[in-house]
Amino acid sequence: MNDPGAQRPGEPIPLDQRYRGADPIEWCGAAVYPMYTEALPAGTTSVHLRALSVMAPEDVTGLGLGLSVHDGHVNLDGRSLAGVDIWYEALASGIDISVTADAPDALFTLTPVWVAGSGTHQSWTGNYGMVVDLLPDGASTLWCSTGPGTPDFNELVVELTTGPIAAADPAIADPLDLPNFSLAACDPPTDISIAPPRPRSASQGVGGALHDLGTVMHERGEHASARILWTQAARAGHSGAAYDLGTLLLQQGERAEAEQWWKAAARDDPRAAASLTALSEQA
């Protein structure tokens, strides 16, 4: 008897079956992590998370990040917890989570969590993962995909910063004035090895990764996602993304916006310069 949950020949292997520990895998030219990890200094640290955008799939009714602490704990309402699930309602306005290192090798991890059609909280399954951009100013941007459907790292985009915290700060020490669904204790997994994320080389920077992901989305016909990803890549200085974005905008009837992006890319991308010339001849 055939297993209805078994993978059929020719079907893509889901991301969760490709991960080996916490090291990234390559997907469409981008490094995709099963989790974000960061070492914790001695004492107490504030982990600040703020959602930059959200595009949840139709069958996902809840979306957020699961935070787990290894060799340490989360400080929540006078309790010491191994981890918490932080849902979009809290991420939308920004939230600070207080975490404390209990040993020299303490670290925290972040990974996508979601609520699918069954109503159950899910994580660590299917096409989940994140593209991690470690920025020069110490902030990071996490581009997150949930498990259902095909990988889409536009589903939840979160800005992350960390820093020291005053233990008496009530806004961080007691965040339970948020709705129950926004912050809840969780049990982190114990069957996956942990290693710090590796910063990307210049060739794998934010612009290149987002441009590649946008190209994949465009080839799949998901033009709205491609437009968002290419816009982010173009703003990060990727001239190829600016050219592709201009082409897409022109196809959508937004001539002035297309011209703006081609002008931005013209110095580094001859295609953009040629497109500007052709556009002016059509005027």
C-alpha cells in the first residue's frame, strides 16, 4: 500500500530534508539557513525584533519566530524559560526580549513558526528557512519562509538587533501586556546541532541574494513577490535588480518608475542605459 505522505518521483525535495545541522544550504544561488544563531555575552542581553513586512500564505493564519536559548534562558514575567514563540502581532510594533547567558557558550536561535489550516502551531517542517543578511552596523535582516507550499522568503521579513540591557527595565523584563497569541512559551527542539551563522562574502551579499530570489519568483509567475524582492535588492545597490525591476514596471504600465530605476542602474548596467535610450526615442 502506498504511503500518501511519501514523496513522489520528480517532486522537489523540501528544504527541511536538505539541512544538515545549522549550516546553510544553497537554494537558487542564496544561502538558506534552518535557523539564525548568535552567541550571547555574559550577563543579560536585549534581543530586539521588528517586522519589516509580512506576506503570509493563504493557508497560514499565524506567523512568527521561535526564539530558543541554549545554556541560558528567556526572562519572562519572573520566569526563566527555554524559549518563546513571538507572533506577528508583537513583531509588527517591535519587541524586546530579555535573555540571560548561564554559561560561557550560551547562544540563542531564531526560526520561523506558523499556524496552518489545522490550527496547530508548527515549525521545523516543510519548506521553512531563512536568508540571513548580517549588516555592517550590527543589525541583521531575516527573510523567512514557512513550511507550507514552495519556498518564499518574502513571507516574513524581520529586523534583528541585540545589545546590553538594564535588568530593571520594566518594558523588557515584563512583556506580558501583549495578547496571549503574541508571545508564548515554547519547547525548543533538541535534535539539531548548533553553529553560529557565517557572514556572507561580498558576492553573496544582500543585493545578490534578493535579486536571485526575485528572479526565481518571476520565473514562477509570482510577479508581486519578484517586484518586492527586486526593489529591496535595487535599494541595496544591485544594478541588475534595478534593471529587471524597471523592465517589470514598464510591463505593468509604470513608465516613470521604470525610467527612475533604469537611470539608477545605467552607469553599471549597459542594458539599463540602452533601455533608457529606447524609452526616450518612444517619447
